[in-house]
Amino acid sequence: MTADDLAIAGFVPFSSIDWPARLAATVFLQGCPWNCGYCQNPDLIDPLLPGTLAWRTVRETLGRRVGLLDGVVFSGGEPLRQAALVDAVAEVRDMGFLAAVHTAGSYPARLKALLPSLAWVGLDIKAPPRLYGAVTGIEASGARAWESLDLVVDSGIDYEVRVTVDPTVLGLSDVEEIVAELGRRGARMPVLQEVRAMGSRPEYAAKLGTTRLADVVPEDALPGVERRVEHVPIKGAPSVREVLASRDDGDSDDQRMSA
Ligand code: SF4
């Protein structure tokens, strides 16, 4: 199993929003074992679908970005689903990049093995353990996600916990329970993310209706907890143009690549 075996669904050569305060390339890997109603990438869930882009193409593009990018983010889908991720992380580190993952914590054992090679983790925590199945469709998902949280906190590496608030499942007391449990486990304050109807399945969008994050977590609730809503970039992240200008390169090839 090598990085050439990766099923890659998409590639963004320059991104200033996928890793806080870093300029990165983002690789979207196919397949996820869970089935969240609000998933923004439902086409990336099916683990049997082949990739649309070869790793060698990604590798070649990254080779031209050495010195321009801080690192490479592996996202999805669930990137830890694919065993070839280990090889891909090793390759990008050999090229001089930092490596990061966006994960829902579905594979704690794989995450534990990979953590020493990562510089940052964006971890989704979706619900208190008792409500996880209602969000992901998989009853055992909560134990795995919260185990992954403990692993990330104990590792000492940089991370961000994102709580994507599903209004069709969670109420304010549930979100308060998540924040309290994160504190009890020694985790940083999370970022609350708003689900988006656009991009989700039509049946979920219909169920969500016009409900927004502020309808579940009023503005005066949970003071000090950051919120991220649609099209608001990560706080502190420079624009692609700003970073490229500072790195003396005129190539602003900010595009999603797929075959
Ligand atoms: S864990 Fe993430 S990629 Fe998987 S179904 Fe849920 S939202 Fe989609």
C-alpha cells in the first residue's frame, strides 16, 4: 500500500482557510464510514467510488509549491479511512511540508499511530456521546470520536476542535454539555460551526429549513466560544494573495483540481 493507492476526490493547490494561519494545499480523500445528515460532501462518503485524481499529479503540483506552502491538509470524506494516508503524509514531510488532517475521529487507532507525523489536527466533535448516532447514523461513532479527542489532547500537538451544531438533533443544553465535557477532558474551547443547507442532501435541507446556529445557541450563550458561519474565513488566516505576495511568487493558482 503506497500513496499511489489513494482514492483522491479533489485537490486545492492553495488554501488559506483549511488550516488556521497557515497556507496549505488540501487533498480530499474519498470515503467515510459515517453518514451525517448535514454532510457537505455526500458524494465523498461512498468508499467504493474510485478517485478522480492520481497521487502523482498531486505530488507533481506540490513539488512546484515547495517554499510557497506551509503544509498539506488531508481532508475528506474521512482521510484516516485509507491506509495509504500514512505513506502520503511521509511523502509530503519528505518534501519539506508540514502535514495536517481534518478528521471526525472515526479511526482512533490509526490517528494515534499518525499523530507523531502531524503538525495539526482539525477534529470534529458532533454531539455528546449519547446523541452521536442520531447525527452520524452509526451508534458506536461517539465512543470513537471522543477517544480521538483524548488522543489529540494528550499528544500535545496543535489542534482545533470544531463542533458542527446539527439543529435537527442538538439543543442548547446539548451544546453546553459538549463544551463542558471538552473542558472536563482538558481540551481547548471549540469553534461552533453552522451547518449549511446548501450542499447537503435535499431531505436534510428540507428538515433544517431556515434554522440557524443562533436559533440553537443564542448570541449571548456560551460567551467566549468562537462561531464560524458560512463563508467566514478562519480568524487570523491571511488571504492567498497576501501570502503569495509575501513569498515573492506571482502564481495565484487557487483552484480545485479534479480529473
Ligand atoms: S463524518 Fe464528515 S465526511 Fe463523514 S458523513 Fe459526517 S460530515 Fe460527511
